[in-house]
Amino acid sequence: MVGSFGLRHRLLLGASIGYLVVGHVSGARAVEEPDTTKSKAGHHHAAAAAAADSGGLETVVVQARKKREDLTKIPIAVTAISKKQMQMRTIRGISGIADFTPGFHSTDQTVGRNDRGFNSYTIRGIVSGATSTRPGVTIFMDGTPIAGGNISGIANIDHVEVIKGPQSAFFGRSTFAGAINLITTPPADSWHSSLNTEYGNYDTTDMSGSVEGPIIPGKLDFRAGYRHYSTSGQYNDELEPGIKLGKRNTESGTFELRATPTDNLTLNYFFNYWTDDDGPSAQGVLNSDYTNCHPSGGNGKGSICGQINGIPTRGFLYDALPGGQSLINTVASPNSTLQNAISPGIVDSLGLSRRAYQTHLNFTDRLGGGYTLAGNIARDENNWSEIQGPIGTNNLIIPNPNYGRIPNVPKYNTSAVRVDAPDADLSTELRLSSPQTGRLKWTFGTNYYQQRSALSTTADGIAGPAQYTQYTKTDIDTIGVFASASYDILHNLTLTAEGREQWDDVRNHVITPNNNGQSYEATFSSFSPRFILNYRPIENVTLYTSYSRGYRPGEFNPGFASATAAQQAQVLKQVPGVSNVVSQEKLDMVEAGFKTLLLHNRLRIMADAYYGDWSNYHITDVVPVDTAGVISTVQAVLPGGRVLLHGVEADVAYRISKNLTLEGTFDWAVSNVRNDYCSACAAINGIGNNRGSTLPSYPTYTGTVSATYSHPLWNDKYTGFVHADYIYTGKQYADETNLSWTGAANRLNMRIGVQRGRYEFALVGTNLTNDKTPTAISDSNDAFVTGKYDLLLSPAEKPYYGFQTHIGF
């Protein structure tokens, strides 16, 4: 089975590359075609400018179904944020996109860390997986997937599309909650250059520049760009004076090509290389000193209950090593198998380092008769390493008893943990589309995706640096075949059926100190359908309803598999159904939406409601077991969880006049746990299955209100502008007990400036309300072993002030 799978994906990959290298089929040019390679550089901006001059809102074109469609007419829930909006709102990354996208939430805090390592993207309350190999939301750039979801920034992005609900039919693997598609700006066919600068408090610098123009006029255009971003961090370590927390540095370079060798063939190439070098992250902890309640049914040790509005000064217990001590050669391990499995990492002191690149080639070939052949091939690598000190522990008071007795051991027991997580992926796709002018329109395609990931964890202990904990290597090969057909039943009523058949081959190799390696392999097959009924009763009004299904691939249970038979029996007694292979998660979702343009395109309203049934929800937990009177734990992935989801999302924009525009978003998202297992919850309140509770780490209510006002100045030679954003984020629970939560956050951002032609100068400020509500909360409870209950908190960004310039040539 595995052999035939490998042969199929090699033939598919070879055919795709052969088509790109050898040539294409030419023919008469179609009037309009599906396109993921973007139109000519100035087309979109010219249309937007025309809309602005007429007093209407900017026309937004999205590619959420692998073809160009008007945002207000596409019958699925999509939020699109343009380059102009990102600039006005001072958005630097995906977390800023989440602030203005109803139904989407992003946080840096995952698996007990608040940094740029693993990303956590949540759509409609469907929490992300713990690793990069099975996320609930996948990030794409120009339609090509990015393993791990890390990007260097959004300096070269034309707009960002957040597509909500299962998107497996068109986007494939690990998009059962949704997809995020970043669309790059194509190079211009005339000479342009730009320089952008920003300087702000906390030693913040953000500088980027680019140059673009024709290499062969009318045939080949290019753009080259560079960006530098750095900040010294906003917080000081309360235990180690002089250490700044949250320091970040990013350097990136991009190169793009747009080729039109014939009237029918367009190719777009993109390459981006970047580095991240960050210091220790800012993270707070509330430990057992803050215990304020004793829920009945628990272990009697007490908990932290109620609303957490901020982090007290003595609660700021951050990552620190005594005297800024470094860890050297932390990949060294007594297990020789590890030495052959993973190369040395790229960090040797507290913080995170990354070396990564992304590259892809998209093409569109307009065949005769209006048919279109399109596709892409992409390669990404993301190598990062991190060292984190213990949260909430003053290392200076824990002497190492082996200091002076064993060479190269620290004076203090730092208990630092190191993570090395290299990630790489390769993908290719081909699709054929019919003419878009008849009653029946269809697309058929196939794609191949390959991901190679590793995760190595080592710990610095009293016997020396880098005591090996675990190494996991995951290989993924996925083949998908997809199709879509739309039929106009009436001139204003369309039925669309989409589907993807997918084979996901996953191989795991796990090494722990107790074994020389265990290997697991399974192929998960799935069919993901989507049906959409789209009704347009009058011009500029779209009503739709849809049903879709998505899958998150299965995984393995190495912790359970390596446990003794007696331990496994105890686990099964507490949580029946645990096995070595955990089957796929499934999401069935029904959605109904309304979109309209009113008042001569000056008022845009988009709203939708959804209901979802998330079954076989995977729960990663530690299950307590008793071995000869000694309590220990078995880490296991538990199947059979179930969560019901429903909510309402709305996005409104109103251009009151040529000078004033108001925008707003609203999100109401409810998650209802129907079946769960949470050992930490059982230790807190005696209830392992918290039926009826709300999932943690996702707010029930969010909303924004934005206003932009501009006015001519100084005899109409300049234009002055003011932009303001109010951002509301509701409370978030720490865990399924729902006993601890953050309060609501209320932030105000502003941007004030003046523009003349290609010159722009602006003052920016974020979190001007100085809201101190933590942006993320989670528990690190192991009360059934230690009796401790800790809350990990990500502190809010402090008020920031900066000065920006933009100069175009």
C-alpha cells in the first residue's frame, strides 16, 4: 500500500514539474478566466481608485474558490483586508488581521509559551492542534500551503483573505476550520521604488524598501524588497533585573517575477528568505499563592477562580537564567540515535531563532474556447529553535549539587528546556476550468502535498546540559483529487457541488530515553463535500446557504503505546477507546449568509450564521496511573470528544461621504462541550467530563468600530487624515472547568497623518487605553501529582507610539 502511494505521488509531482518546464498549450484568449496569479499590476488598483473617486467603497476581489470573485457576491463567509487597510491599522502580522476578522482569533501562546514558535490560529472556536503537522487552520500564500503557518511579515501583501468554515474541497489538508490566503502584489510593468520607515518607543524600528520594473518590457517584470524589524521588548524580568522580555528581530528579503511570454500564459514567481532572532518571551504566572477557592469534588488543594484582569507585579515570573547564562551544545544527548536523527539547532541562549524561506511558482494558461489550465509548485523550509527558562522559578535560589563535581554543569539548576522544530513542505497543484460564461461551470484538479517535520525536546538538569527528553519525526504525503460544478438553475439561482477525495499517508518515528525508537504508519482517507445554494433576488444582493464537511487527519499515541500493559489497563479504565492510532476528527457545518451593496455602493453589509458539529475531537492529556503505590502519568491522545458550535458574524462598511468612512465587525461564537476528558479538571473540581462547558482560549464576543476621515489641506496640495480603531475582545476561559477567565479587553488605536502624492507621514498609537487584560490564559495544572495549580498569562502590549514615513519614487 505504501509503495503504490509513493509511486502515485511521484508520478503526479513529475507531471506537474514537466508541464511547468516543458511548455503549455496555447489558444484563443478567453474574456475572463479563473486566476490565482493575479491580474496585471495596475488593474486592481485602477478599479479601486475609480470606485473611490465615485464616492463608493473599494471593490474587493478574492480567490477563496481558486478563481477571481467579488467579495460581496461569493457565497461563502470571507473577510478580506486590503493593503491600504493594513497600513492604516498598523497591522504587522496575522494577529493584527485577527483583530478585524469576525470569527478568527490568534495568539502567540501555545504549549505553555508566549513566543513566535508554534502559531495558534482559531476559527469559530475550533482550537488549533499542538503541532504544525495537523493544524485546524492552514496559511496559504497565493494559494500554496505554508507548513507551520510562519511568515516574515505582510510588507508585500496586496490583501489577506480569511475563509471561514471547512475549506477542504478547494484547499485540502488541515483546513477543516478554515483557511488564510495571503495574496501578494504583482510587480509593476513600470519603474517604481518605495521606502517605508517607522520608529517608536521600546526601541522599535520597522524599515522596508523595494524596487520594481520591467526587465523585458511587456514580457518580464520584477520586484526586489528588504525589511528590518526590531524591538527591545516592553517588560523587565522581575527576578533577573536588566533582562528585557519580548525582544524581537526580523530580517527578510523578497524577490518576485511576473512573466507573460505569450498573451495566453502568465507566470508569477515569489521567493522570500527571513531570519528571526528573539530574546526570552514575556509571560506571567499566577501560582498556588493566588489560590482563592476550593471547588467541591476536587483534591482539596484549591484553585484560582474568577476573572483575571491583569498580572500583579509579583505575578511577573518570567523566563530567566542566572546572570544571562547561555546553554551551549544543547543537542548533545546520551542517546546516540538522536545524534543521527536531527542536526544541531541554531540557538544557544534564552530565546528563539529561525532561519526560513518560502518560494512558489504560479501559472495560468488560457486555452482555446475559454478553458483555463492553472497550477502551482511551492517549497517552504522553517527551521527554528528555542530555549526557555522555567516559568515562575527564581533560579538563583536552587543550587546545583553537582557544581564543581561534574565538568560543564551550571552553578544553579536552571531547568531550562530546549525545543528544535525543523519544518519543510513541498506542494504542487494542477486544475482545469471550463468557460465561466455558460449555465454550467466546472473545475477539476489534483494536488500533492509533502511535509517533513521534527520535534526535539531536551532539558538542562543538574547532571549537565541537554538531558534528552524526546524526539519525534513526522513524514506526511498527501494526494488529493477535487472538483466543483456550478449550475444556474435560474438566472439568479445557482447550485454548486464541490468535493475532494484525499489520501493522507502519515509516518511517525518517536525516540525516548527508554527506547531506541518506535515507528507508526497509517493512511487516512476522506471525502470532503460542500453544497451551496446561492440566490440573488435583486442586483447587489446575495443570499446563500451551504453544508460542508472537513477533516483533520488522524495521529498516533506514542505515550500510550510505550506504557506498560498495567498502565494501559488503568488508562482504558478511565478513558475507554484509547488506541495506538487515533482516527480523524470531523466537522459538519451548516452556514447561511447575506451580502449586499446599497446606496450606490457606499454601504456594504455581510453577515452569516453557522452551526457546526465537531466530532471525534482529539484531547491531548495526561492520565494519572498508580504503579506500586507511586502516582505517575501517561500522556495520551484521547478520541471521542464532541463539541457543538454556533455563532453569528457580521462585517459592515459605510462610506458616509468622500471624506468619511465607518467600518465595524461583530462576532458571537458559542462552543458547547458534549463529551470531553480533562484530567486537570478532574483534579480541580472532580469532574473529568465537563459536559456543557465552553472551550477555552476563544472569546464568545468580539467586535470593532473603525473610522477614517480625510480632508484637503493647504490649497488642496496635501490630504490630512485621521484613523481610529476600537477593538473589543470578550472573556476567555483558562480550561474546560470555566472557573478562571480573563476580563474583557478594550483597546483604542489611532493613526494621524498627511499625504501628498507618493509621500506620507503619520503618527501612530496602539492600546492608547492602556488595557492590561492578558491576551491569553491557560493552566499548567498537575494537581493530581504535585497539588499545584498555575495559570499562565500572556501580558497585553503596553501603549505604543511611533512615527511612520512612506516615500515613493
